Amino acid sequence: MKRIYLLAPLLALLAFGAGDWFYAGQLAQEQAVLKARAEAARIAALKQEAVENEHAVQAALAAQTQRKQELADQAARDRADQAARQAALAARDQARDEQARLIPQADHLRRDLADDQAALAALQREQAAAQDEQAFLQRFNTQAAANERALEAVLTKLTPPAPAQEGAK
């Protein structure tokens, strides 16, 4: 009986060891399979990350190219705006200089115009006076001619006709 006490635990230990060894192998295989799956998943994730990184790099390069183009376009617009602004300022300065040059000339012409208008008004007054005088002289002339005829008529009435010469008879 003493052997049963020794053999039963020993057999149980052997059965447990064999079961343990069998299940340990299966567990190791399952863990190896899980480890391989995990490694495959990690590699797939790394590949996916590499693809995403490549896409991100391409997108970043495209965005960088687009930004460079936008900056170049903006710089061109700025240069065009600056040129237009400079042209407008130059035109404004030229207009101001032209105005400063023409204002005294315009004032001089206004004074000349006022003088000429005054001279024209004086000439028109003189013309009107000359026309009035001419009209007066024409009336006076016609009146004088009428008076002369009236006086000749009176003189012919007052003076007897001259006797005819007797020698002509």
C-alpha cells in the first residue's frame, strides 16, 4: 500500500506532466500562430503606414508646389499692383504739375479776357455812338438838302428873272 501512495501521486504527476507537455506544445503553437499573426498584422500596419506616409509626402509636395505657385501668383499680382500704383502716382504728379503750370496761364488768360471784353464793350459803345452819329448826319443831310431846296425856291420867288439881253433879239 505504501507503493500506491507513492505510485498514485507519481502517475498523477506523470499524467499531469504529459498533459502539461501536450497542452504546452499546443499553447506554444497557438502562441506562435498568434505571434505570427501579430507580426503579420504589425508588418501590414507598417506597410499601410508606409503607403499612407508616401501619400502624405506626395500630398505635402503637391501642397508645397501649389503654395509656391500661389506665392508666385501673389508676387506677380503684387508687382502688377505696385506698377499700377506707381503709374497712378506718376500720373497724379504729372497732372498736379500740369495744373500748377496751367493755373497761372489760365489766370493770365482770364485777365486778358476781362480786358478784351472791356475793350470790346468800349468798341461796341463807340460803334453805337458812330451809328447814332451817322444816322443823325443822314437825317441832318436830308434836312439840309430839304432846307436848301426850300431856300432856292424862296430865292427864285424873291428875285425877278433877269431881263433878256436885247441884242439877242
